[in-house]
Amino acid sequence: MEKRKPGLREILTSAVLIGVIGLFFVLNIVIPAPAILLSERRIPAKFPDLTLDAVVSGTFMSKFEDYAADRFVWRDAFRAMRAFQVFELYRQTDKSGLYRSSAVGIGEFRRVDARAFRQTSGRIKTAAESLSGLDMHIYYSIVPDKSVYAERYLPGFDLSVVEPILLDVLSDYEYISVAEKLAGGNFYKTDLHWDQVSISEIANHILSAMGADPFSGVYPIISAGEFRGVYAGQLALPIAADNLSYIDIHGLSVNYLNEKTLAFEPGPAYDTGRFEGVDPYDIFLRGPQPLITIENDRAPERELYLFRDSFGSSLAPLLTDSYSKITVIDLRYINLALLGMFIEFKPGSDVLFIYSSQIFNNPSVLQTQ
């Protein structure tokens, strides 16, 4: 039987397909990959090590796919097209672990790992026990995931699961629940964090539980500008920006531990220059920092040691009306065993451990071992 020769249509179709593939191949070679994926706030995957074990096990190809996807030209445009398909054409409610909610905006499904929560609670207990003998007043709290406040049920974070774990492991210390004081409007629509200008009531609730004076709130609110949080870049759809504002509490003396010189150096409570950086939320206490001291000579003679994550960056300034000195400690960036080199704990002071659900779900980040 004589084979049919391909017609003009088939030839043209094949030529166009080969041309398109060739064009993208050339563009991906000619156009350099970005040093950072700004919309996703991460560094692109690196070319994997080419070893026999990696090839045989299949890890090379798996990592190569990530590498190729991260450096693909017009990556954000294709991601936006895909997201539009999922949400607008197929009318799905989530994509790649991200959801949209009219009450809380964009969020990420984060399932509770009960074992992780117990381990994190154990690490907090270890830190608290290191202060034994100093007659400290020790409190702890958790910032629940904003999905709790969505207008519909979202599987993942569940306070009824995690609170009994905290109360069991940390039974020797006082629990300050903030869940009932929070609402969807306290969080940014495009980010996981809470909005500082909307959490004065939360700060006062915490201060009241610790027997401290309330936050006065008689400070101007300054708008740094519009920003799109981490979830906006991950979702890859056009979305209205949040406004990042802060309460301008002036007259504070803030000092940051320089990790190179190991000395404390002065700096602003709100570093507005960081608003134009990768994460605008770093405007609050310069983002990730191991140790910070905040002093307010107008406040009562009282000290607080605040063990925190990024949520504490915007909370800490709201506590300064009540304490003459607040030492802000981030155990993700400094080991518990090293604190004595930089801090002389004052007996009888208050201690607050406050972490988001994301940290409780990831115990390894807290350096208490």
C-alpha cells in the first residue's frame, strides 16, 4: 500500500510548530534568567548537579523541570493565563494550594500537623524553662491562619485541634487567645500578615492579659503606599493592591543587633526604604532580625521580652506605650543558647511568645536545641 504524502496543510502545521518551539528554545538561551522571581519572591531553581545517581533516581529530571520552568521566558504571562483558566473559565475555587475569598482575599491551604504543633510547643517550653529562677511572668499566644475568617469552610487550620495541644504542653504558662478578637478585615487581602493599623484592639487585649497599660493610639497613621503581598504573585492574576500603612509612634530608641559586628546599632522602627524591596512588609522593624531593643522613656518602668516571628514586627511598636524597654527576639535567626551573650534578662519582667500558625507548623525553624 502506497504511503500518502503529507499535504501542504500538514507541512505548514509542522513547520509552524517547529518554528514556535525553536523560537522559544532560542529565546530561553538568549534572554538571561532573572536573578530573582520578584512576583513570587524567591530565587529561581538552579541547574541540578548532573551525576549518575541523580539521573538513575530521576531526581535530575525532576529538578531540571523546576529549573527550566523558572527561567522560561514570559513566565508570569503564562502563569496568569493558567490562573485565568482555573478561576474564570473552569470556575474552580483554588489553584496550586491557593484560594480566593471575599472575606480574607487570597490565602494558602495550610493543613495542621499535630505532631509539628506539639514539637513547636515543646521548643517554646524549652525557651521558657531557660528563664526559670528569674520570676518571669510568661505568656504565649498563636496568630491563627486567616482562613479561619473566610466566609466559607476552608480545610486546613483548625483551632479546635491546635489549642488543646498548646494548653497541654504549655500548661505552666498563661495562654492569651487572640482568635476571637480577630476578623478577616485585620489581614491584608494579598498577604498572610495582619494590618498594623487594624490590630490596636488585639494589642490592648494582649496588654490587658499581661496587666500592662493599654496602647494610647494617639499617633498619626502614615501610608507607605500600595503593595501586593506574597500571595498576589503566587496567584498570578491581576488583583487590587493592599495599602500598607503604619502607626507612627515617634520618640522610640530602636537598636538592632548587627550579625557581622555583633554590636547593637541604632535604626528606625519603620524602615520606609524597605518598602521598595522584595517584601514591603519589612518596613516593620526591618523584617527578619535576630535581636532588637526598643526603648521608650515615656512608658512605665517595665520590661518585656517578646519572642516572635514576622507578625511580631508590626505588633511590637503597639506595645511600647506600656513598657520602657522591649527586647524583640527571633529564634529563627539566633540560637537560644546565645541569648546570654547579648541580653541580661531582668528578673520579674514579662515574657510573651507569639507565633503564627505557619511557625507552629514548622518546629525546625526555632533554634532551641
